[in-house]
Amino acid sequence: MRSFIIPLFLTLANFDSYASVSALTFPFQVRTDFPSHSLSRRDSSNGSITLTNTGNAQYIANVTLGGQEVRLIIDTGSSDLWVNFPSTVPTTTDTGKSLSLSYAIGSAGGDIHTVTAQFGSYTVNNQAFLLVTDASSFGSDIHDQGYDGLIGLGPNEGSQIYDKLSGDAGDTLLNNIFSQSSNSSNNFISLLLNRHGDPGQNYTGQMTIAEYVPGFENVTSMPKNDVESVLKLLGSDQHWQALTDKDNGIIGPDGQVIQYDSIVPKAPDGQLVVVFDSGFTFNQVPRDISDAIYGRVQGAIYDSTNEWWTVPCGQMLNVSLNFGGVNYPVHPLDTVDDNFGITSANGTHMCIGSFQPITTAFSLLGNYDMIMGMSFLRNVYAVLNYGDWADDDSADPFLQLLSTTNVESAHNDFVQVRMGGVDTSSASQWALLPSNEEVHSPVSEEEKKKQYQEMILSRWPYIFVGCLVFVLLVTGFIIWRCCCRKGQGLGLREKVGFVSTSSRRNAEGECILSVLQSFNSVPTSKFGLFGLWGWAGKRLWIWRVYLS
Ligand SMILES: *[C@@H]1O[C@H](CO)[C@@H](O)[C@H](O)[C@H]1NC(C)=O
Ligand SMILES: *[C@@H]1O[C@H](CO)[C@@H](O)[C@H](O)[C@H]1NC(C)=O
Ligand SMILES: *[C@@H]1O[C@H](CO)[C@@H](O)[C@H](O)[C@H]1NC(C)=O
Ligand SMILES: *[C@@H]1O[C@H](CO)[C@@H](O)[C@H](O)[C@H]1NC(C)=O
Ligand SMILES: *[C@@H]1O[C@H](CO)[C@@H](O)[C@H](O)[C@H]1NC(C)=O
Ligand SMILES: *[C@@H]1O[C@H](CO)[C@@H](O)[C@H](O)[C@H]1NC(C)=O
Ligand SMILES: *[C@@H]1O[C@H](CO)[C@@H](O)[C@H](O)[C@H]1NC(C)=O
């Protein structure tokens, strides 16, 4: 079977309240081969659910709603379930509440309905979901792309359906499944994403609920990454995330740590905040990190239209990340991605650098530094324990990652797939350029603006305090000039101050920070007005100080 698929970029609007949600349009759709035989179906009489891998770009789970089986993209970066039925719509109950969910690639709107849902071996009555009648903004035809909707695997509190329906009626499907169990330590799922085109891999992609994939039980002995340790600026932005190891976050192809300072104001020194999001085909990383990985590759060319590096497919690059003191290597077949059949200007077959500069999903509030998508998740067996994200549990949620990539056998796989079986990885053609010859990809004006906004928005409490101090100083100065030094001749005696510092958003949603200062003649007894405006989330605070 041949299919048209595109890389997925799913970012929910509330993923980061200020993130741009304008639709990303791709200049092309690529043809990708993927095996025509369907993967052997596991018996889903227990908690294991087969994931269909579409060209290493989408992982899809089947859910049965009202007796009809639908194919849903699994998305750990969001929490809502929506479906656009391909043909007949089963019998559902309309709650009368409507909702529109915005993702980076499109929006899904409709009414919230309830239905009986079956997922793996679990059945949930009255499961709320968004019945989408028009999904065209997601692409010409999502059904042709291999899916009918999306299932968010994030926490309840990130769900907009949950927000809309009061009480438990809007609980996510997973939450409803977890609440059937009497043992809350079983509130976990696990994800094993398989890799097409890797001769060294022999497992089926799957998701399990409340159990481990046989042979991967060792994940329980891996460090528990605390997903809540990064203090939140907003309540709605909790995600599956972890901190990299101190001063040892991400190791580049030259074996050296890639230096990068976190944009998250509260991140511990030397650590980066990483979100794990199966809704992204490629990893979204700071531009400097992307350049450090691909900017020293001979023949690599930056594609400013798609905002990714194109790299000769034979380039073997070793990249790894460290979490909880454990090293997680990324398979070279994932680092230099050959799933989209792209070519350079002269027609040469090229691959895509899967550590892509973060643009659309850039966190304007400085909540995270990077997002690890499917290209990374294929290298781990991940256990997502919901803890108290699920009802009736008091334990903390956590994330455990077991590496599934062995560097030596990955090397052999790469030689087989990309080098025709002959190891030429040490040829001079594949040597990295010296670090002082690293090529830097161009930063767009839009991106500079976003970085500037992030700097202000993520630090507004500090800016706010700074402004307050400034105003107090100016106030003090004016009082001193006008009252204490009355008559001493600098001409300021009859002038009073109007000083205001404001930080607000204009019609385009941009943050404007301005300091206004003007002096007007008014009676010295009525001494003026000092105003301070500050944005705090969605609230406008105004302080006024009158002196007389
Ligand atoms: C679930 O079913 C599959 C297929 O029958 C089996 O291989 C696996 O061991 C089962 N898992 C558990 C935990 O029983
Ligand atoms: C998922 O559902 C589709 C549509 O019903 C079906 O064609 C496909 O075989 C199912 N896949 C799995 C893994 O069950
Ligand atoms: C709950 O499950 C955990 C792990 O699955 C197990 O260790 C524990 O004994 C169970 N507790 C009860 C009360 O069944
Ligand atoms: C799959 O591969 C692993 C490691 O390469 C090996 O240990 C295991 O026996 C293989 N399993 C099967 C079913 O071939
Ligand atoms: C599981 O982990 C233990 C301790 O870390 C190790 O000794 C053992 O070899 C591991 N087993 C597998 C199958 O990897
Ligand atoms: C990547 O690491 C493996 C294992 O250390 C090594 O065999 C291989 O040569 C490395 N590849 C490159 C291009 O550095
Ligand atoms: C085509 O472009 C690639 C990458 O830009 C370059 O490496 C290659 O030499 C070019 N081939 C020809 C025939 O010009």
C-alpha cells in the first residue's frame, strides 16, 4: 500500500496558551512506502493494544465507539478524544455542548457526545468525546492519511472536554479505565513504538494499559522521572516531561555535550525541560542544538521553507540524551530520517534531520525547551504512570524510560540499510567539519520576535517587580524634588509627575512593555497619579497611588 503522509505536528492550543496555533501548511505531501502486510495483530484480550505505524510518522490505535472501530492517533501531548467518522456515525448522545480544539496543523470542532467506548480489553459507558463533522483543516482527507481522529493521553486537567462538562462526565478515556481498577498503582500505560525499515527490530508497536510488554519488564527498575518537578507558571500546562541531567543533557555526534541554557526561568541550573509528545513526528529542539547536530555535516543543507536540515542519507550520527543518570541513545536511522523521500534542488535523494529547530511549538511562556517526538520515542520503552492525575490516587505521576537502542547493533543496522552492507562510516566524506566551521541555520524575524516575547512573558513577575521599584524610586524622587527642595530653583517645583509603566498585549496578542513619563502643571497639593499595569495570566491588575 502506498499512502500520502506528512510529518505530524500536533500542538494543542492550550499546550502553551500563547503558542501560535496558526495552521502550518506543508508545501508538499510526500510519498512513503510502508509494508503492505498488516502487522500481526496481538490478542487484545488483555491490556495490550496494537499500534499501527504509518511510515514512522504516525502511530495509531484502534478504539471502538458505539460499535464502530475508528483509528486514532495517539498523542501524549494533549488530553482530548475526537473523531470524524469515516462513513456512518454510530448512535451517540449529544451533550449539547460544542467545542473547537486547535492544533498546530488544524482545528477540530463539533459537539461533545457520549458513547460506549472499547479500548483494548476495557469497556467504558458514557465516554465523552468530540464528534467532529469537518476535519478538513487537518489535511485534504485524514482518512486517506490513515486515521479518523485523535486520542490524547495527557492528564484530565489538560482536557478541554473535561473543562466543558462538569464533574466526572468529561473524564478522559484513560481516567475512566483507571477508575475501574481497585488498585491505583495500576494507573499506568506503556508505549512501545516500532521502527519500520530497521532489520534489527523484531517487535510490534503497542500500547498497554496497567501491564508491561513481556520482555520489557525491566522498565520498572529504571529511574522514575518526576514529571511535576518543573514549577508551573500556568495551571493548564502539565505534560509528560522530564529534566535532563545536569550539564549533561544532550550528547552531539562528536561525543561532546551540546551546551545550551534553558529558557525555562525556574529550570535548575544546567538542566533542560523536555516534553515527550507522540504527536510530533520529529523532535523539536532549540535551533542551536539542531545546528550543533547537523551544521557540521558535509553536504547538509538547511531548508528554510520547511525549517529543517536536509542531510545526505548515508551520514551516521550518534546522538543521545541523559535522564535520571541513564543514557538514551537515538538510533542513527532516526537521527537522519529517510521516511519522506525528499530530494535536494539537483534531484539528489536526501534525508531530514529529525532534531528540527523548534518554531511553531516554541514555548512563548518558557515552559519547556524541547519536545521529543516519535523519532526519540522509538528508542525507548516508556511507562507513563498517572498517579494523582487520575481520580482517587495520591501518588505522584512519573515517567520511566527503558532504552531499546543498542549503539553497536544500531551501527550494524545503519550499515545494512544506508551503506549497502559495507561500513564506510570512517570515510573522509562522512567526517564532521571542525567545530569552528559549523554552519548555522538562519533565524527568521518571526522567531526573533518570539524569543523576545518569551524573554518578557516568562519573566513577567520579575519585570513587574522591577517596574514597581522603578515607579517607587521615581515617586520618591519627585516628592523629594517638589516637597523637600521646594524653592530651590530647578523649575520642577510646580510640575508634578505622571509616570506609568505598562505591560499589555496589543490586538495581535504581542506583549508591549512601555514606560511613559510626562510632567504637567497641576496644583502641588493634588500630587499626581502613578499607575502600574501588569498582565498576570489572563487577569489585568491595576495599581494606583495617589499622593497629596
Ligand atoms: C497479552 O496477550 C499477548 C498475546 O496473547 C501475550 O503475548 C501477552 O503475554 C499477554 N500479556 C499479559 C500480561 O498477559
Ligand atoms: C483498525 O481498524 C481498521 C478499521 O476498522 C482496520 O482496518 C484495522 O485492521 C484495525 N487495526 C488493528 C491493528 O486492529
Ligand atoms: C497493586 O498493584 C501493585 C503493582 O501492580 C502491587 O505491587 C500491589 O501489591 C497491588 N496492591 C493490591 C492491594 O492489590
Ligand atoms: C528480538 O531481538 C532481541 C534482541 O535483538 C532478541 O533478544 C530476541 O530474542 C528477539 N525476539 C524474537 C522473538 O525474535
Ligand atoms: C534487568 O535489570 C537488571 C538490573 O538492572 C539486570 O541485571 C538484568 O540483566 C536486566 N534484564 C534484562 C533482560 O535486561
Ligand atoms: C557511533 O557509536 C558506535 C558505538 O560507539 C560506533 O561504533 C560508531 O562508529 C559511532 N558512529 C559514528 C559515526 O561516530
Ligand atoms: C547535488 O546536491 C548534493 C547536495 O547538495 C551534492 O552533495 C551533490 O554533489 C550534488 N550532485 C550533483 C550531481 O551536482
